[in-house]
Amino acid sequence: MRVLVTGGAGFIGSALVRYLVLERGYEVLNVDALTYAGYLPSLRDVEGRSNYRFLKADICDASAMERAFAEFGPDRIMHLAAESHVDRSITGAADFIRTNVFGTFTLLEGARSYWSQLSGRGKEAFRFLHVSTDEVYGSLGSDGLFSEATPYDPSSPYSASKASSDHLAKAWQRTYGFPVVVSNCSNNYGPYHFPEKLIPLTILNALGGERLPVYGKGKNVRDWLYVEDHARALDLIAERGRIGETYNVGGRNERRNIDVVRTICAILDELVPANRPRDELIEFVTDRPGHDARYAIDASKLENELGWRAREDFESGIRKTVQWYLGNEWWWRPLRERYAGERLGLVRSSGR
């Protein structure tokens, strides 16, 4: 099995690459432009493996993608390359439109051209997995779950760009018969997570005795999915998912943001005691513009149709995550020097 993964130096992408190379033994080509969140040390465990190679390239570069397809000859494309941080999208939406919309279009066209030249079993077995987010569905109230039939209602530039890319992928399947499968996941966490996101930011700030910023009153709810569980799900969806279908991937682990932060503080207080409880570092800050109240995934289709189950609940996964950061300063220290945890996503006043 030869798999081309886009965005394989990112958080979810690197987890997927490690799983495909080390656990599945697939031949993997990792295509990544190495923007700020692409970090090759996340792939240290697969470097030098005979079944792994890396190509620095931008998915918006049609010629580079055409060459990659022709030279590597993938049986499967797993598309994860994306700008993904909501806060950054608020003040820099253009990068999100370029990569997530135009980049996905460019990749789809190049992959369709490559697929159209295949024949026989190779053409029949080929799959293009487009990996997306539950944020395309918008915000839930106090109850209910996102299903694959939930109408799209994106709130941020990031989620709007991902919704656009989802629609492109599905349209390429319906119009051209291109063998696309789509997945939408809940919030991921785990090892190798870029330190601008809530969980790694909280871990590292708390370790350093720095303030722990929490938006609003911390009541926003997210469904947390351990990244290695997600990697297994993506491989399964690409292998056995039905063409043209969408599969939601969620951990069934809803938590309020404030409870996530307090849980991390409690684990750190247990493992690395400080001179005062770390939850005293919590500071409530002005809420993010357009901050969705609640996300929660109904993963029944994935569980019942393909037999996937999350192995980690939030309690086991968050403890593993904290322990990983405690033991891997080599990985996060250089990133911490690049990004010290400053607030992102502030909307400047127009002066009116």
C-alpha cells in the first residue's frame, strides 16, 4: 500500500504518518509545505525508515503535486494539509482561503488527473480521503449531537474555509465519479500538539508558572478525541469507507474548557508539585469572536459500519498527554521559543 499524506508534519498528520509507517508498514510519502505548524521533529521516529519519504511542497503548486503523483504512484491520498487555528484565521483569513480552499481544489484536480490514467484494479481501489473538522457544523445548544446529516453552519473564517473544501471534495465525487471519502473530527489532543492550542498551552504555561488564559467563563464545550485514536480511524475510513460518504470521528468525551484546564492543573500538581495549586493561575479573558458554544460528535456510523472504537477516554488520554510533555522537552522547547503563548485572534477596533 502506497499512501500520499498531505500535511504529514502537522499534529494530526504526523500521528497518522507514524501509524501508517510503524504500525501498518505502508509506503508513505509525506507532502508538507512546512508552514509554522509543520514540524519535522514530530517525525523523528520514522526518519530513515525505508518505507518513509518526505517532500517539501505546497498543495497549491499544481506542478509539484503532479510530479509527486507521477513519481510516487499512490494507491491512496489522505489529505490533511490545512491552516487550522481558529484564532489565527480571525486576523489572517487569506492564508486559510488559499490553503484550505484553493489548495484543496488544486490537489483534487491533480489527483483526479492521476486517477483517470489508472486502470483495472488500481483505479478501482484508489481512494482520496479528505480530512475535515466538526467546526463546519457550527454550534450546538445544550443537547444534541452532530451527525453526518447536520447542515453546515460555519462560524469562523477557518471553519468556513474547511466547509468550502468539504463541498469541493464531495462535488468532485458527484460530478466526476472521483473516489472521495470525507471525515469530520472533533477536537484532537495528545503528543506533538503545537503549543498554541488549549491543552498544550495550558500544560506548558502551568509548568512555567505562567497565567492560564481561558476565554469567557470557560463554559464552551468540546468533544475531545485522542490523536492516535483518530489516526486509526482515518486509516480505517480510507480502507473501508464507502465512496461519497462522510464519517464523523469523535471521542464521546465532552468537557467544558474550564474543566479541561483544571484537570491538567490537578495532574501537574500531582506529578510535579509546585508551591501553590496551579489552578490559581487561571485568568478569564475576553471571549473569542464568534466562539461556538458546544461541539459534540455522534460517531455511531463509524462505530457501527466500520467497527471503530476510541481506546482512550479523556481521563486516560489527558494523563498520557501531560506525561508526554513532561518527558519530551526536546520537542516543545524550540517551539516554545517561537511561540510563547501570547493571545491570538483579537479583532482590532475600527475606530468607529
